[in-house]
Amino acid sequence: MSFLILTVCLLTLFSFNKNQSRIIDFVDLTYVNTDFKFISKDSVNKLLTQSKLFSNEILKSNLNLEEFERIILSNEYVSSAEVSISIDGKLGVNIKEKNPVFRVLNEKYYVDADGKKMPLSKSFSETCPMILSIVDSIDLKMFGDLGIYIKNHKFLSNHIAGLTKSNNKLIFNIDGFQYNLNLISDGNYVSKFKNYEAFFNTVYSSGLLDSLKSVNLDFKNQVIIQRK
């Protein structure tokens, strides 16, 4: 019995050492559940091959997955990166690109869902509402939260074309209509947008919307209109 246990331990140790000495080849790199839009697979491959960490052939035991991920995250379009390696030495990379929710017209960049700046891409242009005013850095998080809420809301994403921030006011441009939608930028917009959607759907077929100059949502549970 002792001999059998010793044999199993030796075989396990031999298998482990052999696995750790396996050569990882760059051609074994595969991208899993990755939707490339703003960047390309070639650009990520180039980023990896140009790094000092990665060579075309590297021992599995020498592969630092966290450093591998750090290199990918250095790309300004990448939000997260996960690198894994299978038993047979295949590298799997899962990349999540940043999610733009607004485009800042004057300074030509996106604001992403995390409230961070994201450069425009030559590979892909995201359709999202325009911010027509200068964006203060302290407002980036607010715009990120607001933008992802609008993007995930079917009515608002098809409805809001752009906005301007003036002091503590948000002034929204409405797609297909000439009136503005006014709202205080205090973060309490969910219930106010619900009130506005209910108002819009109620009066949509009446022709009232074409006669409006502005719609004000600053007052609790009220939609205040101003005619032209």
C-alpha cells in the first residue's frame, strides 16, 4: 500500500512539473466572449507582442496572468480583461470594452458608463446623445450614471438627442421635437423621467407637443409646460 501511494505521488509530481514546463505559444491565444468594436484583435495582439512580458514562446510556469491583464488594460478602450490558461496550455482572453454613454461635441471624446473620458475611435462610432456644453471633471461621474440610465431605458434612448449643462440645470434636446426638457442635476431623475414619459404618451397624439417651448421637471410629481 505504501508503495502504491508513493507511486501515485511521484506520478502526480511528474505530471505537475511537466505541465509547468509546457511551452505557451502565442498562436494558442484565443479571445472568449469578446466583441471587438473600438479596438481590433490585431491591436491587442500587437500590444502583447511588443511588451517585455510576452515572447512568442514562454514557459507556463513563467506566465504572469495578472501582468498579462495589466498590459491589456493599458489600452484606453478596455474596461476589463481576464486571462486564463487551460491545462493543455491554451490561453483564453476575455476583454470588455468601455461603454460610451455620451459624446462630448466640443472636446471630441466620449463619457463612458463609469464616468470616465474615452477617446473617439477610428474603428467604430457609437450612437449616443451629444453633450453640447463644456464638461467639468467633477460632473463626469454624474454624466456616467445619467448616461447609462438613459441608454438602458428604451423610451429615453430613442428620445433624447443631446443635452447642455448650465450651472445646476440639465437642458435636454428631444429628437423630433423643438421643445427642451429641463431638469435640475441633483441625481433624482428616475421618478421625474417616469412622470415625463407618462405625460408624453398621454398627449402624444393630441398635437400639444408641437406647440411647446419647454417642459420642466423640477417640481415633484409635476410636469410644467411652457408654450411657444
